[in-house]
Amino acid sequence: MVWGRMLHEDLLAMAKCGADIVNLSIPVSDLQIFNKIARDRKWVLNTISRQVSEARDLGIEVSVGGEDSSRADLNFLMQVMETAQIAGARRFRFADTMGLLDPFTTFDRIQQLKRNSDLEIEIHAHDDLGLATANTLAAVTAGATHVNTTVNGLGERAGNAPLEEVVMGLRHLYGIETGINARCFPEISELVACASGRPIPANKCIVGSSVFTHESGIHIDGLLKNVTNYQNFDPAEVGREHCLVLGKHSGSKSVLNAYAKLGILLNDAEVKSILGRIRNHAIANKQTPNAGDLKRFYAETLSILPPPH
């Protein structure tokens, strides 16, 4: 797909790109129609009819992009879709350009549009209120057939619905498979982060460095007993794995597990002594202890504890 304005010159440029479908964008809210392009609703409908027909004459499939659909009059949106369909459009793109919708309103509007039109519906959500993914998923449940996403949610202002969130949300909430290889998310996410100069936050769901990292003693104890206690889905689905770390929130089971991996079996007194050292280290250094630190804590503990009987 190629995006462009609903202008003759944009359409000619898009035709040279060889895309199978083009998005012809035009404002559909009264606010933007009057204040941005200084036109009226009749002009919008006439322009859609003319430009969609021109695109179809060129053999190009068309998605009509309704800029600022979320602030548009619903009855006028239905007129827009009817005009687009008569002219030969295949799809309507509902754009929450300002990211101001909630999932419930999104669902209602998409459902109403779907009931009144045979056009495919595409959802384009912005994340100004942190609801781009939720709104995208709501649109799908209401009947949207296509979704707009970006890697890492990159986009204007607060960004758009992140590809990785939407793919995994569709899979695990609704059983919908997109055909996208989710195991590649870490690689493509890092590539986009480097190319855009926008680092991935450690707590960014799916692809952040810390999202499968566990420190809490209660959580690690539960994971060691059964991973499903604190696992929504297998990290391997997105090319990741669990990481159990030690810190100020660690418990005795975490310490036992960490030292067992080093081939060291601890008794209760040793665990208690070492746990205090681990917590103090994490607080003082703002980081988890490494293998060398753990061996040092063990040696220090042996030097002060009486030998076991």
C-alpha cells in the first residue's frame, strides 16, 4: 500500500510506485474540512467520487482514508463510505488521527459503519492516550478487516499501535493468527530503534529488555514451581526467554536457585546471610550481582558462619 492525499498529482505519483492498493486520504471531520482545507462536505464527497474513479480507471485498488474520522459526524462517515463504494473503492480507513477514542467508542463506531457498508474497514489508531493497541483490537472485534501498525509504535506525536502488541494481542486474546513471525520481533525492533535513534524502553511490552525478567522472591518461587504461575505466554513465541535476577526484592528460593546454577548448595544459615548481602549490594550499586559477586558473598559468609555440625 502507498499513502497519499486525495489529489490528482498524488495519485499519479502513487501509480508509479506499482502498489497493489493506494490510500487516498481526505479530512472527514467538520473541524478539519472547514478549518484546515476551507471546504465543505459536498466538496469532500465530490472529490472522493472523482479521485476514486480516476484511480480505478488506472487499474488501482483504493482505500479511502478518512482523516480525523473519530471527530467526524457518523452519518456523514456513512455518506463518505457510500460515495467511495459507488466510485469503486475497496476499503475505508477509519483514522483516530488525534488518538482521542477509547476502546468502547471505537467498537461502537466501527460496528455501526460495518453494519451500513460492504467496504472493508481499516483502523488507524494513534497513541496519545496510550490506547492505540486497545482501540485497534476493539476495532477488529467490531469487524475491522485491516489494521495499521508500526514497529515499536513509532509514529507522529505519541506514535501508533505497535506491531508487536497488536500481533500478540490478536493471538492470545482472540485466537487470530496474522501470519507474522513473532520470533523476529526482537531483531526488527532493535533494527528500527537503531535506525530511528529511539531506544526501546526496558519495560516496553513484548520487546523491552526487562519484560521477561523476574526479581520478586514470590514470583520466582512461583515460576520455579510452575512457569504458568507468572507467565502469560511463552517468551519463546517472541524470540525471548525468562531471566531470573537477584536484587532487593529477592527471596530465599531465588538465592537457592542462583547458587544451584553455580554448583553450590546452601544451607538455611548461608541463605539468610547471603540474601542480606545481595539486597545491600542491589541497593548500594543499583544493579544485580553477577556470578563473581555471588561467589564473593559465599566466601564471606563461610568466613563468618560457624562450620555446620
